[in-house]
Amino acid sequence: MPEYDPILYSRILTFTTLAFHIIFATIGVGVPVMIALAEWMGIKRKDPHYLLLARRWARGFVITVAIGVVTGTAIGLQLNLLWPSFMRVAGQAIALPLFMETFAFFFEAIFLGIYLYTWDRFENKMTHFYLLIPVVIGSSASAFFITAVNAFMNTPQGFRMENGKIVDIQPLVAMFNPATSTKVSHVLSSAYLTSAFVLGAIAAYALLKGKDHVYYKKALKLTMTAALIFAVATAAIGDLSGKFLAKYQPVKLAAAEWHFETAKEAPLVLGGVLNKEDNTIKYGLKIPYALSILAHGNPGSEVLGLEEFPEDERPPLSIHYMFDAMVAIGIFLLLVSLIYCVLARRRKGSPKRRWNPNNRPLLWAIVAGGPLSVLAIELGWMFAERGRQPWILVGFMKTSEGATTSAHVDTMLLLFVTLYIILGFTVIRILTKMFKNHSAEDEINAIKAEADITKAERNSMEATGNHSETEVNSKL
Amino acid sequence: MSYELIGITVLWIFLYGYLIVASIDFGAGFLSSYTVLTGKKHIIHGVIERYLSPVWEVTNVFLVFFMIGFVGFFPDTAFYYGTALLIPGSIAIVLLAIRGSYYAFSTYGARDRKIYILLYGASGLLIPASLSTVLTISEGGFIDAEDGKVTFLFRELLLSSYSWAVILLALVSVLYISATFLTYYAHRAKDMPALELLRKYALFWSFPTIGSSLLVFYAISYHNPIHYAGMVDLSWMFALSLTCFIIAISLIWTRQRYGTAFILVMLQFALAFFGYGASHLPYILYPYLTMYDNFTNEAMALALIIAFVAGLLLLIPSLYLIMKLFLFNTKYVEGREKK
Ligand code: HDD
Ligand code: HEM
Ligand code: HEM
């Protein structure tokens, strides 16, 4: 057994909680957008399939939100419990966005509550749709605020350090630090992308299992079209993030690319194995000039190497693989959604079935895209956070100085890992049960039957002038 | 008013808000699982579910707001309380997690699994118990902060009669607040059997509430005489609080004006809670922290207050909307509204 070290356990516990929360947070940011798209299409095209889609997504969303809320509350408390010294300093300078985030939550929570319980309450269908807008704004705003805090940890500004005390604080300058814009936009676009792919994967899986209703095809088309747009945006903003790193956190970029010596016309290495003795790379795929392009947009430009930085301020070199895997997944998602959209368009022109967008290999690729996109989120955060080490607040505070000194962090780690395992299993069980018990086909038939009844009733009411109030069974 | 006072007042108001909405939630959870055990579930379950379903997430945000706001306004509290509260804080998180998620599961997912409902009910009592110890700790004597090293004296806490008095008060208040609210809600829903049962619960828990508050008074006079003296100075607030209690209970007893009765219950707790808080000042953690030597800088304080006001402008209309749709909409309350 290694000796008890509260810093190490605090790091592992923070990692576990964040890695678990980020899955549900990402879904929490992205899925409302997808629900809004589906409901809007349903209303505009008067197509009950899209409305049912929105309804079913919303129903599953409730479950994932619940986990997002409880794990988020856990992080909020845990940050104080595990990093008290850091929060004492950060609280002075970056409390503003954290504080505003709680308002975003409030806003989201209130309207989500209303949205979920008012499906059939309003005469005008658009009224119900409008209730979703605050949910979308609230969840994206909370992502914005929390990411601004994280950006501050990478490029702190808006204060001065004087004899260990923080002075001259400018809250807005701290919040809108150099990392904020690229980080926030990349986080948002990747959350939308991931949600589109996760929902698309569900539809693709249903088609693969032999369900053949147009409901699933419509779901797939909607999600993949959205995914294509978000994938392009994510890759483009990812490229900007690389340029941001080259300017403000060159050591993170150098470590991610195993770029040891400052050089012009720097190549980019994909994968590979590092020989630690002489810093040579084997088996990697070398793309000439690519690193210079990623860093500065110009093949001839100079990229700073690790040699420029003191040894004890370099992040672990393992982040190379995380970066590569994230980018690889990003390209995969882009290609898959592109191929689907191209095939889906082509088919319209030529009646021949040769270019079926619902062919099995493509469907399997879409199914794989769901978990892969979540993996990319995890890898991206591991890259960003581990690449910040050894700092918790770059240039001002090392991670080891920010941690708690309390005993028992190891016991708490055990407690929380158990909790997350139980929650994780339960959420999967509940979701599968929920959708197995109410299959989409059954609901479509129910809606049809109900529409018939309503029509028949209206006719009979007109005939008899009878004003009986009918209770339509709720479908939620 | 100084920034410090504004800050602490804002936070105290939100904690009070949490106290009320969370008590309703926790107590309702307990009552509904209690009725599952005694086979009276069908009587009150509908009422409870209709109220709780749309608002449970909002309840949680009150707590998050208080927690984050506190660290924003008083960054040093993170250091002291954060270090000291690792274990009780983590236990509270786990309980909140179980409660929140299993509530959603049992309501939206697999309906009516007994184990979920029981977990849900039990956590409804354990959470207030564990959260109330934070107030106990703030009275001093349970944290030792020599030479910048903070230790939590867990044994003292377990053996302190003051600490147990506070826990007792927390538990009975939760049941009392939620029973009085649900009585009102059942009345609005015109659900007579539920009204009868809930009214009985409300009356049953009323006197233990007063009894345990007296116990807390008594215990604090030994534990922290300075705070006790402050409370005596503000004794008019506590006397008013008692008056509200008496009127509220006589209204419920005589079966009239359940709505007014609940407002009086809220006033009863507001007066006692703010009396307690005001006499606690200036200490945030006796005797180590006062609100003056740990306040955040002026620029941040101003920014937070501006953000707060802007946030309220958004929140109040939204809260009004949700109340209008789910609390004051007779059709919904009576369960006649389509979902
Ligand atoms: C579906 C998820 C996803 C996908 C497909 C991509 N990313 Fe990403 N990336 C993230 C999800 C993500 C993230 C989880 O959202 C991160 C972690 C921290 C952050 O700001 O965003 C991130 C961080 C991140 C950073 C570090 C920013 C920093 O540390 O400040 C860079 C340079 C890139 N990404 C670049 C890319 C490029 C060039 C991609 C090409 C396709 C790409 N990402 C795809
Ligand atoms: C240090 C990091 C983080 C902290 C302290 C944190 C805090 C929280 C808290 C306290 C909640 C519960 C709020 C409630 O009661 O409603 C929550 C939920 C949520 N968080 Fe996080 N969070 C963190 C990371 C993130 C990130 C990176 C994102 C987005 C990319 C995010 C997005 C959300 C969303 C959207 C919710 C609402 C629940 C949902 O819709 O699933 N959070 N978070
Ligand atoms: C206020 C906020 C934050 C604090 C105090 C914080 C602090 C930390 C610390 C100390 C670590 C351990 C680093 C290591 O040992 O490698 C860590 C890791 C991590 N954080 Fe953050 N972080 C914050 C914000 C965020 C946000 C917003 C996210 C997004 C979800 C995030 C995601 C992660 C992840 C995924 C890791 C694991 C990286 C690894 O593999 O080590 N963090 N964080």
C-alpha cells in the first residue's frame, strides 16, 4: 500500500466525480437543443412523429438530468471539501461566474419543470415550444459559466498577487480571460455534437434490430443532419483551440505533440511510441508542417518546444494519446455524418436503392459514434486538465498546494466510487426498461387511435350538441 | 448597510427559502413512504406527487445557491468548513444523490418499487439531520484551528447534547412544515380524506416542534452563552414567532383558513430563523471567523450583488409562473388538468 497522501486521493476523487458528471452535463447541454429541433419540426410540418420524438427524448432526459443535478451538487460541495485552499484564493477572483451559474440552473430547472408537465395544456402548440427556449439558454449558459471558471484556471488574469494576497480584482476581466472564447465554444459545440450522435445511435440501433418504422428514419435524418453541422463546427473551433494553446499555453501543446525542440516547419505526429532516453518517436504517422499549421495557420511558422520550459513545469507526456484520440474521433464523426447526409440526399434524385443511407455498415458506424463521442469528451477534458498540471491555477498555485490536508479522503473515494457505480447501473436499467415498456410503435398507434376518437367525438358532439368533458389519458 | 451585511442577509434569505421548500419536500417524502408502510398510501400519494414532481429540482438549486454564494462572499469559509466537513459533507452529498435520483427513478421510471420509496423516505430525514450539524458546528467547540491546521472534533459533536437538540428540532420541524403545507394543498385539491390525514399529522407534530425549540434554547445557553445573550436581546422576535405558531395551530385545529395558517407557519420559522441568525453575527464560525475579517474584496462583492439583483429579476417572474401553473391552478391541483 502506498502511504496515505490526501493530494493524490483528492485528485483521483475529483477526476472520478468530474468524469462521471461530464457525461450527464454534456447530455444536459445538448439534448434540449435536439428536443427543441424535433418539436419545432413537428409543429411546422404538423408531423406527429417528430412530436413523439421530442416527447420520448424529453422523457429520457428527465432521468439523465436527475443524475446531472445530483453529481453536479456533489462537485459543488466537493470542490470546497477537497480544494479548500484553492477555493479560498479562487473565490476572491472568479466567484462571479460560479455564482451566475446557479442562476442559470434555477432558470433551467424552473422551465424544465414547467415544460415536462404541460405537454397538452396550451391551445397554441408553439406556447409549449417556447417554454423550452429558457431550458436551452439556461443549460448552455451554465456550461458557459463553468467553462469560464475552468478557462480562468488555465489563463488567470484580472488580479495581482501581492505578498501572497490577491489585490486589484476585476471580476469581468477574470471571467473573460483569453481561454474563455475558444474553450466555451468548443465545449458547447462538442456537447451538441455528442448529444446528436447519442440520439442518432439509438435510432440507428433500432433500425439495425429490424424495426422499420419511418419514425426511426426521421429520427436518424434529423440527428445526423444536426451532427454534421456540429461536427464541422467542433473541428473548426478545435483548430482555433490549438492556436489558442500555441499563444497562451505553449507548454501544453508541446507536450501534447511530443515537440521537444523549438523549430520551424514543425511536423505533427499521430500516435507513436516515445523513447524516453533520447526523445525519439517510433511508429508514429508524421504529417509534415501540420503542427505549424495547427499552431499558427502557416506551414513555415515556429513552434515552441518543451526544451523552453523548466522540467518541473511540464505536464505529463501521456496527454499526446488523449489529444490524438479526440481528434481521430472528431474526424470519424465528421465523416460518418457527412456520408449519411450525402447518401440521404442522393437517394432523392435516383430512385435506385443502390445508395441506401440506411445500409448496415453505416448504421453500425453511427451506433459506434454514440459512445465514441462521449469518449472524445472525456479524453478532451483529460487532455485539457492533465495538460495544465502541475498547476491548479497556472503560474500562481500548484495542484499540491490547493488540496485539503484532511485525513479520510481515501474512504470518501471509496464511498463515491460505490455511489457512481450504483447510479450508473441504475440509470441504464431504468432507461432501457422505460423505453422497452413503451415502444415507439405502441405510442404511435395510441396517438392514431386517440386522434380517431377525438375526431369521432367531435362529430358526435356536433351532432348532439353535447358538451361532455372528456379526459384524455395522459401519455407521459 | 455594509456589503458584508447585504451579503450575509442575501445568503440567509436563500437558506431560509431552502429550509421551507426542502422541508416540504423532505417531509412529504417521509410521509408518503410512511403511508406506504401503513397502507394509507392511496389517500395522500396523489396530492404529494402532483406538488412535488414539477419542483424537486428547483428545491435543490436553493442549496447549491447558498453553498456557492457563501464561498463567493466569504472565501475563507471554504477553507475552514471545507477542511472540517469532509466526512459529514460527503455523507450529505451521498444522501442527496440517492434521494434526488431515486425520486426521479421511482416517479418517472420504474414506478412504485418499494425499496426506492423507502430509500427516498429515509433520506428525507437523514439529510436535514446531517445538514443541521453545520449550524451546530458554527457555534464553536467542534472545530480546532491551531496553527493553520483545521481539525474536526467529531467525538465532541457526537457527545454534545446541544447537537442532538438541534437534530431533533430539524426533524420535527421538517415534518411539521410539510404537514401544514400539504394540509393546505389537499384543501385546495378538495381531497377530503387526504386533508383529514394530513391535518392530523400537522397537529401531531406541532407541539414537539415547540418543545424541541425550547430544548435548543436551553442547550445553547450552556453551549454558547454569548450567542444566548444575543438571542435574549432579540427575544421579541421569538415571542412573535411563538404567537404565529399559536394562531396557525388554532386555525388548523378549527378547520379554517389553511392558507393563512401555512403563511403563519412560514412567518413563525422566518422570525425564529432570522432571530437566530442575527444574534449569531458577527460570527460565522465561532470564534475563528467573523463576517468582517473574511469578506471578499469590494469589487467582487459589488459584482456579486449586481449579478444577484439581475438574477432575481429573471427568477421572480419564473417562480411566479411555476407557482401559477402548479400551485394556484385549481384544475391542475385537483388533478383534472391534462399533463
Ligand atoms: C465530442 C467531443 C470532441 C471532439 C470531436 C473534439 N473535441 Fe477537442 N475538446 C473537447 C471535445 C471534443 C472538450 C471535451 O470539450 C475539450 C476539453 C476541454 C475543452 O475546452 O474542451 C476539448 C479540448 C480541446 C483542446 C484543448 C483546449 C485547451 O486545453 O484549452 C484542443 C486544442 C482541441 N480540443 C482540439 C480539437 C480538434 C483539433 C478537434 C478535431 C476534430 C477536436 N478537438 C475534436
Ligand atoms: C467544476 C466543474 C463543475 C461544477 C462545480 C458543476 C456544478 C454543477 C452543479 C452544482 C449542478 C447541479 C445544479 C442543479 O442543482 O440544478 C450541475 C449540473 C449541471 N452541470 Fe455541472 N458542474 C461542473 C462541470 C460542468 C460542465 C463542464 C458542464 C458543461 C459542459 C456542466 C453543465 C451542467 C449542466 C447542464 C447541469 C444541469 C443538469 C443537467 O441538465 O444535466 N457542468 N453542475
Ligand atoms: C472550478 C473548477 C475546477 C477545479 C478546481 C478543477 C480541479 C482539478 C484538479 C485538481 C484535477 C486533477 C488533475 C490531475 O491530477 O491530473 C482535475 C482533473 C480533471 N478535471 Fe478539473 N477542475 C475544475 C474544472 C473542471 C471542469 C469544468 C471540468 C469539465 C468537466 C473538469 C474536468 C476534469 C477532468 C476530466 C479531470 C481529469 C484529468 C485527469 O485525467 O487527470 N475540470 N481538475
